[in-house]
Amino acid sequence: MRKWLNNYFEFSRKEFNGLMVLLILLAVVFVFPTVYQALRPQELPTAEEQLAVLKFAMANQPEEHKKPESRIFSAKGYPEKRKSVLFYFDPNVIDIDDWQKLGLSEKQAQAILNYRLKGGVFRKKADLQKMYTISPQLYRMLEPYVQIAGTTEQQISQRTEVSPGTQVSNPKELKLIELNGADTLELDQIKGIGKVFARRIVAYRERIGGFHKKEQLMEVFGIDSLKYNEVKTQVSVDPAKLKKININTAELADFKFHPYIRYKQVNALIQYRKQHGNYSNIADLNKVAILTPEIIGRLAPYLTF
């Protein structure tokens, strides 16, 4: 073999011996896994390991599969699908027993009754899809049987009736929150404002120096007109808590990160003041060419002279 290699390559005895050792090692590494698997018998999991895996699988099953009330068991002990009896119904007035006849468990039915007690009303069939206890499959089955009448006072009183002994929580009273003095915990109490929006409101409030009208909430990232209409009756604004800037002593740092005015505009405002003297009123800002009436109008509540 060495002579054959020497026809194409020039190897010394030491180089040839090193090459042969390398080839042998590569062959061993390639063949070893196959030989090891063939000689070593496969170990099956012990009974304890199988039991541990089974418990882990049971613990990670969905809630409706773990709770006994969400299944019906046959005489042989195997779970069966809950049998439902279909009939025409109004979701605003039927009681817990009727919901169970339609295929819901007791707790699932109670969740719908709690929703009604808190003022929830099913105005159209599709509103049933908002209930997490009603799966898409169950909704498709129930949808042809839903008959929603007009929401009269009598029907509203009927939907608040629950079975004896049932405990339900009373809806929380909505609080009026003052935007300029509230912290994130207080803002989180606003229905429709969670922790994320509460932090964004506080951060934006610090940038502009406070809110002088409720509509400024729509300037906060993520709060659109729909969200604003949901929360506007729960908030108030105290303009006395605004952090105002004295325009005749202000420097660039006083307007840092302010969303209503840019660096070049602040610089022009300060340079004009240095050249022509102090501003006496808001109308004097119109003399700074780079400032538009829109910018001046938005800044006006935050300036003093």
C-alpha cells in the first residue's frame, strides 16, 4: 500500500505510520456506535419511571380533562363524552340545570351565570363564542337552537336567578381615577386598563408633564378610540397638577423627550428669546417662524411666562 501511495504522494516512514493510525481511529469511531448498540441490550423503563411519566402527563392535561365533573364514566370505568339534550333556549334566561342539559359541566354553567350577574348580556348568537366555557364545536352544535328575545326588564331580572345555595361575587363598583395623581396600581383598577397600559400612561404623563384633558389618553401607544371610549367615564383630570415650564428661563433640557416639540424648534425658541427678550404671552411664540399654530396650541397648557 505504501508503494502504491508513493506513486502519487511522497511519504516518509513516519508520515505513513501516522496516516495509518489516523485511518484506524476513524474506522473505530465510525463502527463503534453500531457495535455498541448491537452488544448492549435495550433497557426498558422501570415501573417507577413509567408511573412518574404517567403522573406528569396527567398533571399537564387540560382542566376539563382532569376535573371529574367534566366527564361521565361508563360502568366499565372508561370516560365517555357528556351527553347533551338539545332544545331551543334563550342564553339570557335559562338556569344552571338547563346549561348542564346542553352539555356543560356545573362549573362551566355557573361561569355563564356569573357573567350574567355582572351585567353581561347575550345580544346575538355570536356572543356565546366569547365565553371560554363554550368550545367552538359546542357553539356550532348549539347555534341553531339559540333564540334571543328582546332584553326587557323582566328578562334581565330572570337571568339573575340562580340555583339555591350558589355563591356568586358582586360586580365591583367602578372608581373614578384622577390621571395626574394616580400611580400604576390605581390606574390598574380602571376597567379595560391592565398593568401594561398603566405603565405606559405613567411614562407618557411624565414626558408631557401631565394630562390637561382626557382625550390625551389616545396619544398613549396602544390606546385607540375604542379603548378610550371604554375608559373615559372612569377617569378625571386635574389641570392644577400639570408640570409647567417657564418659557423665559427654559433651556434645552427642560423640553428633553417632550413629544410636542422637536430639538430644532426648542433651539429656535430659545435663540429668539436671547435676541429679542422675554416672551410676554402665548401670542409672542407666533413670532418664532419655525413654530406652527398647532405646536403652540398643544404647548400652551404647559407654559408659563
